[in-house]
Amino acid sequence: MSFAPLLAAPLPIQLHAWTAMAAFLLGLAVLARPKGTATHKAMGRIWVALMLVVAISAFWIHELNQFMGFSWIHLLSIVTCYTLFMAILHIRRGNVQAHRYNMLATFLGALVIAGLFTFLPGRIMHRVMFGG
């Protein structure tokens, strides 16, 4: 494993990848800890901020270029921003179940599933993990 391919990537890709990795690790911690505590709320706010950076930074990444410089990942970024907004709205209204659903959907969809695609051959994270 070598971070050299990531460190050589353009700044938007580096910002996107580092914040995604931080959000993944923090998200695991949030999921493992008791819910509703002051720590949970503080960690959740930081996680939402990281996820917004991940989603917004994707709009400056055009490597896949499937349609006029954009790709399916840009749609995922829009969905991520929406689900984060809905999660915050739901918890402020006291709907814990809907909040939990939106947060889990964001974690699984935007970090786990989308993250797995970054390890496909030809992608930067594939080179980070497996060389080449």
C-alpha cells in the first residue's frame, strides 16, 4: 500500500478522498457508540460536515466524464446532500427512526458502496491499495 498515487492526484481528489476516509472512520465510531448523547451529537455534526465536503468536492472531479464532464457520482453527491438535510430535519422534528434511516442510507450508499467502486482497476484508490 502506498499513498503516493493519492498524493499525486489533483487537490479536489485529495480533499474528496481524505475527507471520505475520515468520514468512514468517524461514521463507524458513531454507529458503535450510544445514541442521543452529547458525544453522539457532536460526532454527528462533524460527520455531517465531513460528508458535505465529500459530496461538494465531487463536483470538481471529472475523471469518469460520462456525460459532459459529469458522471453518476455527481448524482450521488446531490442525493447525499439531500439525505443529510432530511436526516437533520427529521431529528429536529423528533423523528428518530427517519433520522436513523437517512444517516444509515448515507453511510452505506455514499461511503461503503460508492467507496467500493473506488477500488476498481484504473482508479486511484486501487493504485493506493494494490500498486500499479
